[in-house]
Amino acid sequence: MDHLPWRSSVGVLLALRLGLSPGVAQTEETVSKGYAHFPRVNGAICVDSAVQLGLEHSLVVAMSRTQLRAQSSETEEARAASRPQISLNGYAMRNSMPMIYASAPGVMPNFIQSYNSPGAVSASAMFMMPLFTGGALEHQLQAAEQSERAAVARTAFSLRETARQVRLAYFQVQESRAKSLVLAWQLAQNREVERVSQEQLRAGKVAPFVKLRAQAEVAATQQGQNDLRAEVSEREVALKTAMGVAMDSVFEYPPQEAPPATPGPLGDLMAASLQERSDLVAARYAVDQGDQLVAAAVSEYSPKSYLVAMGESTRTNPFGASMSETGYSLGVVVSFPLYDGGMRAAREDRARASLDERRLQLRQLELQATGQVATAHARLLSSLDNLELSQVELDRAQEDWRIANLRMVAGRALYIEVLDALLAISRARNNQVRSLFSACIADAELMYAIGRY
């Protein structure tokens, strides 16, 4: 089964970094506004086009993209901390004793000045730029960049998870529809058996209970059809929810799904999983971020140096015999913490503990990933084997049904023989449907497990 153009997390990560929409292509469906302004999709749909539409319209993916945008803003904020900062401040006061005034909260660089009585009007400009921070700002920026890369990978993971949910929901809908076709065929055969039994009853060839039993089988099959009709509707709701489209969308499905191909060697699939899975990529970036946070905590032991410049113009006693003063100041601020009661050591230990936890989480994810690949691989092989066996079962059941049907028309078959043959061929058809879609679902799970779409 072929998949989307952006087949791996590597391609998706690159697409997200470039601002593209990975895996979303033009489809033949008609898209318009549905209930609550969700897009309404009408027309033919296959599993790949369903996934494409899900990647385009899923609300889960949209929320993940907003989180990525927020993380990008945090990275830019960390980058801005290493740039020069300038603030303008103005003061007007009347006081009866010397007072200290500071800039408004949140304004950086902060300006603090004392003014004597009786008052003053002042305007100032403050400039500050870091010269040396022991690597603190650099490591904080690198940690933010690693966190942004992890957010990109998490967005790719939401795309992969959405593709999985859409694909599974699609195959579940198709499975229920295929079962409905089996029941429709079974209902037609039950009605034919009922018609023949009624003719044979009028001819005195069978007892009345045969007709009653045939009517009961027709009623039971109709009940099964009603249940499957509700099941198809329920699973279509799940599919449309995963795709993010309106509930009044009308899909046209292909008449039959092709079985998936036999999977490759398990070892190669596990290796691909460890390399391509976006959640593993995010976990590795989280480890890199933890390294930078540890380095930033260590840098707190280093001195900090900032270049500071200030210009000010002040007019004292503006309501009386005033006097103006204008000047500037240029200097370097150097600070070095000598003793903090163990605060820096505690922060460093916390950062190292967080790093160790992230490494363990990565190892756990790698173990889970290879386990998911092994499980999906085994299920896919088993389902494909069962699919072949179901064809053998179906061929045998069809021959038994052909013979039983001929004997029934000739009036030489017991009703129980006809019923057994009909139930056997219906069971064989359902087994084939179940094996086919078990293989399709296992293939979807395998694709998800190795990090592809």
C-alpha cells in the first residue's frame, strides 16, 4: 500500500521547519462549509486522501501548531536577552523629603534614581548590554532552541498520531461496510430459502416448522443489518472527528480494499523506528535541552559583566526657583556571587536530575518503540496468513453451498443441511473480511510504530 509523499518524520520535520504542510495534497473531494463551520467533504475518498484531509483539518494538529508557535516565541525571547536594551523614563514629582524612584515594572533596563525635595521633572535614557555572563545566556538560548526543535518533533508526532487515528477509523468503517455486504448476501439467500420452503410446504414436501425457521433466519439477519447500520454510522462519526470535517460530509468509499504487502525484515523496521519516530526525535532534543540547562546552571558560578550607559536631564523644583541639570554616565557593572547558602548547587543538582530523567525517558521510549514494531509486525504476518486460509475456507464453503442449494431446489436436502451450508459460507466470508481488515489495521499500526505516515 502506497503512502503519503512525506513518508517519514525526517521529511515532516523539514517541512515544519520550512513552514510547509507535510503530506497535504489536492484531492478530488468537494470541500465546503458544514455544521459549525467545519469543512464539509463530499465525494470519493480513499485511505490516503482521508489521511491528507485529516492532516489539513484536524484540530489536534492545529493546537500542536499553536504550541510550536509559542515555543518559537520563547526561543526569540531567549535570543533577545543577549542583545542591547534601551529604556526611556520620565518622572515628575513633588516631595517633602528625598525619595527614590524606579522605572515602571516590566521596563528593562530598569532605572533607579533618588530625588531631593521639593520635587523635580526628569527624563532619562538607559542602555544596557551584556558583556560576559559565563555562558549563561548562550546556554539558555541553546536550551530554548533545543526545546523548539523538540516542539517541532512533537508537532510531527501529532501529525503521525492523527494519520494513525484517521487510518484506523477508515479501515473500521470499511470493515463494517464489508460485513454489511456479507449480511445483505446472506439475507438474499435466506429469503430465497424461505421462498423455496414455502413452495415445498404447499406441495407437502416439508413440515411447517421449516418455513417458520426460514422466516426466523430472515428476521435474525435483518436484525444484524440494523446493528451494522448503526455501527457504520458510529464509526463514520469517529472517522469524521479524527479528520476534523463536518458530520454532514458524505463519503463515497471504494468497493474493496487491497490487502497490504508483506512487511520487510523485523530488524530493518526496528532500526527505522529508532531513527525516524518523531517522539524519539523530540525525546533526544529534550536530552540536548537538559544538557544546556545543566551548563546554564554551572555558569551561575561565573561573574557577570554588563555595559551600562545612561543619559538624564533633570529640572529640580519646577514649581519654584528651578535649576536644570543634564549629564550622562558610562560604565561597566561586574557582579560575582560569593555565597548564596547553596542555592546554585541545588539548582545545578535539580538540572542534572532532570537530565538523568530525560535520558531514562528516552531509553524507555526506545524500548516501547521496538516493542510496538515487533507486535505490529507479528500481527500483520498473522493476519496475512489468516487471509490466505480464509480464502481456502471460503472456496470450500462455496462448493458446499452450491451442492446444498441444488439439493434444496430438487427437494432432496434437509433444511438443516441448507442452513449449515449457508451459515458456513457466511462465516467464511466474515472471516475473510476480518482477516483483511485485521491486516490493514496491523499495517497501519506498523507504519505508525516505525514513524511513517
